[in-house]
Amino acid sequence: MKSDRTMQLARGVGEKSVQVVQHQNGEEVLKVSTRSRPSAVAGAIAGVIRETGTAEVQSIGAGAANQAIKAIAIARSYLREDGIDIMCVPSFIDVEIDQEERTAIRLLVQKR
């Protein structure tokens, strides 16, 4: 049986708003798509890092992974103004989208 984390339905960080999914363990998860604006995602990452110290960013596909990496780089510059440095640990995670299992890139962003 899959864990709640693995079976979490994916949502996208859209062009107009940032959607945050919260898992049972309280960790914030940002879902990034190819159409996500890196600056909007970066603002969400920075906000979550300021609040909790850890954010999880998930993406499926090369375009979404590209947007996620750009967003983390931008968030690092936002947080540097507050004297906060971050690091990123990449891994894979299985997610379910429309009752189909997909492999996503999981980027765990934490205060250094």
C-alpha cells in the first residue's frame, strides 16, 4: 500500500496563483507546471521557508523541472535579503494524477 505522501493528488502552481498542498506531517508542497511563473513560485517558496524552514517543490517533466529550478534560484536571492541561505536536495517521488501513477522530481528546499 502506498503512503499518503505518494498518493497525494498533484496540483499545479499556476500562472495566476500559487496552490499549496499540505501533507499530514505538516510539510508544505508546491506543485510546479511548465506554465508556472518562476517568480510567483519563488515568492511561495520564500514565504514557506520563512514560516517553516522547509518547502517541498514537485514537478513532472522537463519543462516543469526547469521552472522549479529557476524558481529556487530566484527564491534564494529573495531570502538572501533576509540573511537566509537555502539548499536543495533532489529526489524522485511517485504521485497519482487522474488515477495514473507518475514519477515526479521532488526538490526539498531547506534553510542551510
